[in-house]
Amino acid sequence: MENGNTAVARPGHPKGLWVLFGTEMWERFNFYGMRALLTLFMVNSLLMQEAEASIIYGGFLALCYLTPLLGGFIADRYLGNRSCILIGGTLMAIGQLMLFFSASSFGANMGLAKSLMWVALFIIIFGNGFFKPNISSMVGSLYPKQEKTKLDSAFTIFYMGINLGAFLGQLICPLLGDVKSVDGIRDIHAFKWGFLAASVAMVIGTLVFLFLKDKYVVTPEGRPIGGLPKNNTAEDFEEGEAQTAKFSSKSIGIAIALFAGLFIVFQYLLIDKIGFSGLAMAETIKGIIYPIIYAAGISLAFLIVSDTSLTKVERDRIFVIYIISFFVIFFWAAFEQAGSSLTFIADNQTDRHIFGWNMPPSMVQIFNGIFVVMLAVPFSMLWDRLRNRGKEPISPMKQSFGLILMALSYFIIAHNVKSLGNDGLLAVKWLILLYFIQTCGELCLSPIGLSLVGKLSPKRFASLLYGVFFISNAAGYALAGTLGAILPATGDKFKKASELGIDLQGVLDNKIILTAGQAKILSDAQLPVSYPTFAGFTIHNLFEFFMVFVVLCGIAAVILFSLTPWLKKMMHGIR
């Protein structure tokens, strides 16, 4: 007996999982379809430099995963999951429509086009903040205590919905928006149709949830999940669990002061040391938005554990969430190169011919979605089979496997680009292999992390702790933007400079001193005049660029794996 009700485990998964699956599928179509086109749109239509586009892209994604803190808080305290999902879906549809108008007007008025793009991105950011933590929280709420062992497989199935949507978005939006003529000239006016398709997909997803939530997104007893917090009853909480958080004025004040101090530290001691110049908007994002993200994660983490109602077991489990969140930063920093540096490499230095068809560069990342759809169910079955045999690894160990697979994927491609030089083309099969290995790593890490938060979170903090977990994604995406901007010059840039009468290799190696006129020519052509640097190291070629990710993810994997026995104790029986 629990809370006076007989607890009976249901066979299989509740139908509400499939409603949330469908809602998230269309939302991911919307998001990943736009993501496939965004940096190419900024570079080709809005005439931004690749480094600038990478930093803006990283800042945008990071904010998309920072605002879930706000959305989670509002849901937990005021509106509930259901209302926030509907608000978020509506905002994202509007934001994509604004991108459509931006891509429709850049030829006539570049200033208006850029302004519309910024408005669109901020609307999408806040829409994602309302949507993302709440739908993930509702998946966890579908399963009462006696069914929590199903959460890893449930989130893996849910993750298949995410990536089925990603696959469709990365297929349809590039086909509509990334169009080239037979002689390879890109139609820069076509991007708008990809953004419009993304907007339509978000409208469909919002309507799916609106019309099916009351019938299927319910508890086994038929009570609606994710309604107004004031309507929650004792049955919505574990036995003996506090139903409200208790933050003192002192702890709130300390958290605010900690945020301010950390913002200054990250802005002046870390971010400004990375070294970009001449990119005004990128410098603003790197100097303001990135420090906000890093500082917010740490200060919020302090605020939650300062809640005086927390028991020792609850506090230990929350610390596990924090530790896991730190390590997944490095995974997402490497994974999210798909929308920036890997897309630019696919565009500039990859032979994309498959069975005689020259695939659009924005579509190459589609293989991640394809492989998730193919592998999600087998991975779910693998965890179930290992669990039945008593051999299932605990969640942190699974996530360390994900990190080592990420390092492996970049090690393989680093080896294959080592001898390319400036003119060689990378065979697209190596990018496909990279996405296959990264997908296996993703299935070991991301749905498992979502599941772990659902298992370890006290009910009163469920959406907020999902927000904390997503802020680790935000930090990873911010780091992804920074790392994507250190991509060295690739094939097409050298050819473009040669056509302008300038030996770009000589410029980069400091063998040729540019005149003021030549420097302006390179700047107007969006070409670099020096090698990028990161953490004091100069990145001369693609091999060195990819090895950055091998080192970061490899070290993170080893440390996390070594911590798993200690983390297992802190989880107090939850695997």
C-alpha cells in the first residue's frame, strides 16, 4: 500500500508515453530542422564569418537550455507542466515563422533581416524554456514508484521520438532550404522554406498535445498529470516527502551574490582569455551570455541544496545529478559540432556524393537521427536484458561509456583528415561513421541522464532539477560554440583566396605580410588572417582541431568511470 492506494505495476508502457513521444517528435522536427540550416543561413545569406556564426550558434543553443530553469520554476510553482508545454510550443512556432520572414527580407533590407533573426531566436529560446523541462518531467511522472525500473527503457523510447523528429527535420528542411544548382551555386533565397516547414511542424506537435493530453497523459488511477500545482495531492509525492521547498532569505541572498561573483570570474578570468577579435556580436555573446550560463548553473545548484526540507538521502541524490551534469558538458561540447564546425567541413572539404547524389551539406547530420531511430529500441532491449540478468551497469557508468565513444569518434576522423592538406576532400563515409559512433554514445548518455534525473529528483524539485540538468547541456553548447569557432581554414577558403590573388597558407604561416587592401579583401570575403587559438594552443589543421575533442572527452570519461563506485553509494539503492 502507498498513500492508501494499492500499487499495481502495469505491463508495458502507458499510452501517455506515446502522446508525449509524438509531441516531442514534432517539436524536435521544428528545432533540428532549423538547426541544420541556421549557421549556413547566417554565413551565406546574412554574410557573417564562420567563427561568428559558431559563437552565435553556441550562445543560442546554450540559452535554449538555460531558460528551462525559468520554465521549470514557473511550472512547479504556478502553471503546471501542461500549460507550459502549450505556451512553449506556441512561442517556438512563432519564432520559426519570424525566421521565415527574416530569410524572406534579407535581399531587400539586410538590417531588417538581421533584426528579425535576433527576435526569432529569442522567441525560440523562451519557447524552448517553457517546453523542454516540462515534457521530460511528465515522462517521469507517468510511472509511479513501483514502475520506476522502467524509466531507462521509457526514456530511450522517448528519445527515439526525439530523434525520429530530428531525422524528419534534418531531411525535409534541408531539401527545401539548402538548395544548390547543378553547377554548385547555392540558392540563398531558399532557406525561408526550411524555416516555414519547421514552424508548421511545431504547430502540429502543439495540437497533438492539446487534443490528447486529457485522455492519455494521466496516472494509472486516471488523474491528470502536470496540472496546476495547487491541485497536487499527497498522492503525487513519495511517502514522507516534503511537498514544498523551503529556501531561507539568507540562502537566496547568498545564491544571488554567488551568481554575481561567478559572472565576473567567468567573464574576466576565463572567457576573455579565449581570444577572438573583430566579431562584435560574437564578443558580446562570449563575454555576457556564456558567463551567465556558467554562473547560473553553479549558483542554482547551491540554492537547491540549501533547501532546509531536504533529507540526507535527497541531498546525496541531488549531488549525483550535479556531478553527472558536469561531465556531460564535455559530451555536448563535442556532439554539437554537428550544427557548426562539422557542417562547415561538410560544406567546404567533404566529398558528399552518395550513389551519384551530391547530398546538401546541412543534411549530412541527418545520420545521427537515422541511427538513433535504428538503435533506440535495441539499446532499450539491451538494458532490459542486462537488468534481468543482474548485470546492468549503473547510470553513471553508462554515461562514461558515452563519453569514451565520443572520444573514439573524433580520434578516428582525426586520423582520416591528417593527410588531407588544403585541397583534399574527406569521404562522407567517415562523417557517417562518426555520427554512428556518436549516436551509440548519445544513447548511453542522454536518455540515461534524463531517466536518472527522474529517478533521483524529489517531486517538489522535479522540473527545476530537469532545468539544472539541461543547464549542463547549455554549458556544453556554450563550450561547443567556443570550440567550433577555432575551426581552422578548410579547403574552399584556400581556393577562394587563390581566386582573389592571395596565398592564404602563406598569410596564415606569417610568410606573407598583408597590405591594408589585401586584409580588407580577405575580411570582405569572410576569410581568416591568422590561425585560431584555444587555451594557449594554436590550431593549425583539422587533425589538431579534432584532437581537442579526443582529449576533453577521453579525460572526462576516465574520471567519471573511476567515480562510479562512490556515486553508486550516494544514489542509495537507485540504479
